[in-house]
Amino acid sequence: RVTLIDKRNHHLFQPLLYQVATAGLSPAEIAAPIRTLLSRYKNISVLQAEVQSIDTDSCSLKTDHDTIEYDYLILACGASHSYFGNEHWEPFAPGLKTIEQATEIRRRVLSAFEQAERSQDREDLKRNLTFVIVGAGPTGVELAGAISEMSRYTLAREFTSIDPSLTRVILIEAGSRILPMFSDAQSAIAMRDLEKIGVQVWTSSMVSRIDEDGVEIGDERVQAATVVWAAGVKAAALNDGIDAHKDRQGRVVVQDDLSLESA
């Protein structure tokens, strides 16, 4: 008998969130109802609830609905964004982990072009046509490329007062190269591909401030109407209440079979 608990009622294919954020896909194309996916398995019960705490001694967990006992517990809570102590940046630079965040980024991106279309001021025009993505992992790289391609090939045919091909897309990475989890050769290929479609890649660049008008990288200021955060992740908050060894990002350290050392 299996009970699946999730605070949402849909399963999300996160790798394609950037496509929703850039109007390439609709949310329904990457999200499916959990109950529909599991309806043919009669031994699975689905419960929409949020787990509040876990008691490994009594083998039970407390949700906002009820207390549930278990024989075996699998935690697959994912991760959330880490602003490295600068959570006040989030309103100005949303992350990309949920459908809601993807549609908000899409709204900001498309609204920036609309604002640029009616802008009478050159500086305001430049600000609205500047998009900054912080973090050059897979999400940041995909998003930067998609925004650049969209502005040059899709929106270029739809606006009359501006030239969307003049859009400035800046990808900022604190490390020495993009896609640091891949090989040097793969990183170099991705770098060339981004530059071919007009993305400016700034490596070894640390963001020091983000506000409603743009970002600061050291002493340099970039005026941008749209900033997206893709720079770091942290473990789910639920891990905090588990009595187990954790790494610097709050992730629970497990054995080869994914069980706790104390289990």
C-alpha cells in the first residue's frame, strides 16, 4: 500500500519550465494531474497535503491534514532557490522552479517588450530591452538562449516601433566558465552557441546587488527591466527537522542505498 503526498496536485516536468517562461509552451504541456498518472494503480493513494514534520522514532509524519504512519518513507522534496543570504532580491529576480514562477517570468519578459514599444526615452528603451540571467547552469543557459532566439526570430516580426533584435541578453556566472557541471569541451561549445545568437556571457562575475532597476556586478551597474535568478539551490526546508547528517546546502547525507546512516 503506497501513499503519495504532495502539496500540489500535478506533476511538473521542470526541464521545460524555461519554455513556458519564454512563451514556447503552455503550462498544461509540462504539467499533468498526479491522480491521472497513477489512476491505474489500485494500491496507490494520492493525498494533496503539505508535510510539516517527520518523526523517525515513531515512524510518522505530520501534515496540514492529518498524522500518517509509515513502514518506509521516501523523501523526494526537491530543492528551492538559494539567494545566498540575499532573499530580499527575490521580488526583483524570481527563480524558475514552479509553473507560477515560469508564468511570472513570461509576463515580465513580454511586458518589457510592450513597454519598449511605447517608450519615448532612449535610456528607458535600453533598460526594457536588457535581460539579465544570474547563474549559468543548465537553467540559466537555456533561458538566456531562449530569450535571445525569441527576440530575434519571433518578436522581430511582431513589433513595429522597436527592433527586438537589438535586445541585450546578459548571462552572468560567478565561476570561471558556464555549465561547470559539464566538461570543459561541452562548456566551450555552449559558450560559442550562445554568443552566435547574441547572448553576452560574463564569467568570473559576482552579483553584489539586485533591485527594481537592474543589477550591480562589482562596481559595474547594468540597467535591466527583467532579471531572473538561476544561481543556486538549497535543500527543502523539511530537511531541517530531520535528525541526520547534512551537507553545507542542507541536503541529507545518505548511504549507497539512499537510507539514513541512523536507520
